[in-house]
Amino acid sequence: MENQKYRSQNWFGKKGKDGFIYRAWMKNQGTPPDMFDGRPVIGICNTWSELTPCNGHFKELAEAVKKGVLEAGGFPVEFPVMSLGETLMKPTAMLYRNLVSMDVEESIRANPVDGVVLLCGCDKTTPSLVMGACSVNIPTLVISGGPMLKGHWKGRDIGTSDIWRFDADNKMGKITPEEFVASEACMARTQGHCAVMGTASTMAVMVESLGLSLPDNASIPAADARRKVLSQLSGRRIVEMVKEDITLSKILTREAFENAIMVNAAIGGSTNFVIHLLAIAGRIGIELNIDDFDKFSQGIPLLANVQPSGENYMEDLYYSGGLPALIKEMSSLIHNDAITVNGKSIGENSATSEVYNRKVISTLQDPFKPDSGIVVVKGNLAPNGAVIKPSAASPELLKHSGKAVVFENIEDYHARIDDPELEIDASSIMVLKNVGPKGYPGMAEVGNMALPKKLLLAGVSDMVRISDGRMSGTGFGTVVLHVSPEAAVGGVLALVQNGDIITLDAYKRILQLEVSEEELDIRRKAWTLKEIIHPRGYVHLYQTHVEQAHLGADMDFLKGASGSKVTRDSH
């Protein structure tokens, strides 16, 4: 082996009692003695869980990674961390993103690993694992679980975005309750995360465009054997990364973050991308603010014709050339020399890629939609910013004024939304309060509020909706999200009343409550903060320390990094 001493040798390379303990207990798993000869130890951070269906195939991917690590002369060790199942966790998986990042950070630092492979899939597992790894900053490579294959129902393709359509059809009696239930198995029919460009796929694109994964990681379907091949090759590569000392901080440069924002615009990525990338930047020490998402999205059209902004699915993107082919189409815009985990630049990784289907990946000159990316709107209603995704919105509503119909919290919304007496029409603006980081708590994906049944029956398909919460990446509509500061901390959103006029002008980046400052001052004096802090446990910690959405909703004490050094020894 090389003369280089890896951090794992502070455990396995020790003599006497301490070395005996470290090695002996590992040997009870059948580990041969030559595994402790100084070779790189590779941690495989696995978010497999039967409660996280998107990640249910990760045991197989982990075995493929192990093969690659062994082939390259490394010592693979798999370890679990808390897993976040988007579809099952209450009140919201986002509440626990920061907790998992702590789990990951401390698991990596506390154990004898020289490099780590992060097995990510479901929405929050990717940012949480990357955030935690950034705070340690050792060689790290990400493998996504891959999208499920598109579903089929009654002769047509379906994906997660159809949930919102089916729900509306069910309410209006266009499909029966039995048909609604039958469509479930038709949609989620294979392993993997959502088949559309939801948050999970957006996160997979994010890590590839940041340079944290091997090419094609973002779009290979979970059921495709090539996902296992990529995992095995990743196992080989992480060993080399350790030898070359390619740490996260060497890949995650300012240019890498700008690339990720530009690519996210071209794919019509989830608005959740904003809050997660801000948190990752805060961990690795890169200056990034909410206005950067608007700045670097401007002028970039929609190139990926994938739902919910387009028509196709993630597997179609892969068959059409994958993310490398799309990135090549953007070569005149991005930082092509940004380094990636395979040692090559992002430009080199995409140089020989081809587009095989122009119905899925377009050119800059002839895009699917001219407006894409993330638009950041500001005004007295959102002085620190709010976000909207134009590619998923109705163009005629991107400039709109209307009367507010206010819901004080999600329970109030559910109780009144289908009340026939609710005073609301197609020109109204729906406002939902107290679903932000502190107020929910955890900032739930409830921002794309379903429309009232009476308006659906009247043929209304979209309305302007505003909240301090988030929206599923699979969702769509003219939805303003992440209003900051949130209602629960006394933001102007807390002061909105029924009948107030609100103006949205996405083109001018304006979100304005048409109420005078004098009137707002009167309302502020009458407004009282309701007790929202949970008395104990992690939720108490979260609500006490979580930052606002425009800062990434990380906890204030987790900003920055602690490094990989263990300050106290044991035994």
C-alpha cells in the first residue's frame, strides 16, 4: 500500500489495547486481517428503509458500491442513518432534514472512514446527506436511487404530477372513487423515486450539476441495470478520490453552485431546490443568497420537456441523452471548467454527449418554453423574498391583482375550502399562513392548495396562491412560496386580511400587499404571537434555532463546518 496515512489508521493502525479493540470487533463480521493494512476505508451511508419506499432498493445499490470499492483496493463499510420518507412522515419530512444532516455529520466524523458514498433518493435524503457530509469535508461521492418507470393507466402514461389532476377529477366526479384507488398501483409500479421532475429528481440533477456524482446519475431509472453499474463504478472512483484527496470543498466552488442554478432553470426543477442549495452553501462556506437564483436563472429557457413543466418523464430524459446531453446544450452559458468527482470537468463529461430526441431535450435557440428557472419576488409582503416557478404557472396569472381569501393555518384551510358559502372567485388570491419553518413546524408542502370544489366545477384550473410554505416538486400552478419572513414570526403575511388587494407581478419581481404602512402598523400592534414552540425534544431545538426560508431553513448553529478531526480519543 501507499505510504500515505489515512484518517482510518488513527483507529485500525494503532498498536496495543486500542488497536486490538478496533480491529477485533470488526473481525467478528468475518473481516480478513489484510483489510486493516492501511488501505482506504470507504463508508457507504445508506438511507434504505421500508418506510422510505423511494429508497427500498438501496441494499442492492450498496452491494454494487462494495464490489467497486473492493475492486479498487478499498475496504467498504456500510452504515445507516435516519431515512426520510416523503410520502409517509408527519408532519413533514422537511422538519427532519436538519436532524438527518446532524446524524450524517456525526456518523462520518466519529467513525474510521476516509471517504464516503452517499446513497440518496427520496426528496430530503439528498440535501440532508450532502449537508452533513459538507460539514465534515472528506472525499465524498453521491449516488441517487433513480426515478421509477412511468406508470400506465387506461392507455396513457402517468406520473406523480397526475395525483393533483386525479384528485380534482375525483372531486368533480369525472372518475369514480374505485378508479381513483385503482390508479395508485398503476402509478408507483417500480422501485425508485418520482418519475417526473419532482424534488427527488431535481436533487439528483443538482448533485450531478454540482459535480458530486458520476455522469448520468440524475436520470438512469432505478429499475435499469445501469443504475447498479453506475454504483459499482462509483465504488471504484471513491477509492481513487481518497488517494487524490479530492474533498467536497474542492468541488463545491462558487462556479459549481452557479452551474447548478443554471441547470435547474433548464430542467424546470423544483422550487425546493432553492432552500436546499442555500443550506448546502451555508455548510461548505460559499456565499450564496436568494437573489442569485433569480440572477443566474434569467435568460435560461426550459430545455427539458419533462413533467410538471413539460410532458415527458425522467426515463425519457435518460433515453434522450441524459443530463450530460442537456448540459452540452448549455455549454455557452455554464462554467465548463468546474471540476467533478471523476476528476474531469463538467464540460469534459458532456463533450461527447448527443441528444437523441429533440422532443425531450431542446436547443437554446428553439426551447420548449422561454421562461424557466426560479423567479424571486419581493415587496412589503415578502421583504426577504418569495419564489415562483414560471414554467409551471399560468402565464396570464404571472401579473395579477386580486382580493385575498385568507386561511390562518392548514386546519382552517381544510375546514373551509369546500364550503359552498366561501367567498371566493377565479380572480381571488388564496393566502395560507403559518406553514413556514417555525409555524408548521418544518415548512410543509401545502403551498399548492387545491382549489375550491365549486370553482373546479365551474372550470377554474388555476389561481394565484401565496404562502410561507413549500410545494411538492411534482406540483404545478401559479404558486408563490417561501414567503419570508413567515407569518409565525410576525412577517407581514401574518397581517393579511380577507379582502385585501394583493399584486403579483413576476415580470417586475413584485409581491405587494396594497395596504398602507399606517394600517399595517395598526395591525401589528393588534397582532400577538401565538405560542408555537414545542416544549421538548428535537422539534423544540428546531423551532428555537431554525432560520428563515431565504437563508435555507438550516439551524443557526449548524452553519459552517467542524471538519473531520476527532478531538478526543477513547479507551
